[in-house]
Amino acid sequence: MGFYNLKQYNKVVRLVYGKSFYKFQAEVINNEIGKEVLVVGPGNGGIISLLKEDRNYCLVEKSEVFSRQLKNLTQHKKEFQIINEDFFSWKPHQKFDLVVFPFFLDLFTRKEQQNIFHKTFKMLNDDGKVLIIDFEPPKSFLERIHIKLLYLLFRSLDGITGEEIICPKSLNTEVLDSIEGLKSPFFRIKAYRVQPPKP
Ligand SMILES: C[S@@+](CC[C@H](N)C(=O)[O-])C[C@H]1O[C@@H](n2cnc3c(N)ncnc32)[C@H](O)[C@@H]1O
């Protein structure tokens, strides 16, 4: 079995978050500057058809099932390179202008998130940026319920170590700004632009 069950995953995303989920992700990526873009954990590839085709995208995905789907979706798109590897052990052969983590970092503990950032900052070009697209840490009762259910679902699909929604300010990074995304009584989505800490 892959990291996720593709059908189950697609159904959940469509039902709970709707089409705007990928529209928002693609919009914020499209608005960033940079020719070489890395997307970590792209999942089922819901954003692919919405991305501008004037740059190169490298998609690193651990799940075999998702990677196969990504390869199918991009077989006629020369801008896309699909890498079926674990981000932690993957050795990049190039540097990037933009690294995107779409709903990825929450799967990991704070320590693992710090390791991810440490690795990421080394693969950025000068002035390279990191974009985190994710749920905001829950505040209301309904938001807490949503996040609890989400973690229950993820744990039932495969083992994950994370326990809470990413809070970029708690990491050793500089948050440049953030963009408000989808909102519902159950969740708020945000994109954070982050750059490496000044030496
Ligand atoms: C919560 S899903 C988000 C998927 C997609 N970005 C979206 O917005 O629907 C996290 C994704 O990260 C992938 N993933 C988990 N651990 C990974 C790792 N160590 N390296 C690369 N991808 C990983 C999973 O297979 C999954 O596709």
C-alpha cells in the first residue's frame, strides 16, 4: 500500500474543502517570482493543471500511488519533473528560487520541521523563498474538532509523527508576510512567505 489511499484521499479533499482548495494553492504559487520551483508533498496533483507553465517544477512525493498519478498528469508537460522519494533522504542536484510546502509540515514533529527547514535553506538560490500553505492553528471549538479529525484520518492512512498545525513563527525563520486563503467555520487556510534567517 502507498502512503495514502488515492481514492479515499481525493474524496475527502473534494468533500471537505472543494475546488477552491487547489485554486488558492495555485494562485499563491503563480504570484511568486522564480523560474525553478520545488513542491514538496504535492499529493494527488490537484494543483498541476492550475499552475503557470512558464517555469520548471520539481515535485518530490514519497507515495508511490501519488507519484504514479503525478506522472500520468504531467506526461505531456515538459516543465514538470516528478521525483518519487522521501524528502528527508532525497539529494537535490540543483537549487531553487521557490520551495513550496502545501499541507506538508503538519505531518512532522517540531524537530523534524526544523530539519526540513535546515535542508531546504541549503537548496535555495540567493533571494530564494519558501512558501508554506497550510491551515492556521485552530482557535475555535469547531476548528479544533476539524484538526483532531484530520489527524485521526491521517493516522489511519499511514503513520505520521506530527501532532499540531505548523506555526511558522515558532521555527527559526523570518516570516515576510502571509496571505489569507479559504475560510469556513471549521478551518482557515493561509500562505506564509518565509526566508532563511539572516546569518
Ligand atoms: C497532507 S498531504 C498534502 C497533499 C497536497 N499537497 C494537497 O494539498 O492535497 C501530504 C503529502 O506529503 C507526502 N509526503 C509525506 N511524507 C513525505 C516525505 N517524507 N517526502 C515526500 N513527500 C511526503 C504525502 O504522500 C502526501 O502526498
